[in-house]
Amino acid sequence: MSTPSGWEDDFDVLPDVTEDESPGGWGDDDTSNDQRLLDERPPHW
């Protein structure tokens, strides 16, 4: 039996994240900055 819409083929029309949303799309490297920010966190946080 077919589905009501007939379009059940697991085909993604648009990606979840586009290439320009990645660090490489902005010309940045792919390394994370999170650890440096946590290390430099002010003591009152």
C-alpha cells in the first residue's frame, strides 16, 4: 500500500546545516574555542 502523499523517499531537499554556517564557510579554522573561554572565565561567574 502506498503512502497518502507518495513522497516517502528519504530525500533531503535542504541540508540541516549549510556550508556557509560552518566555521570553514566564514574562513575560520575548525578548532573549538570553548576550552579557552572556560579557562579565561572571570571568578565571579
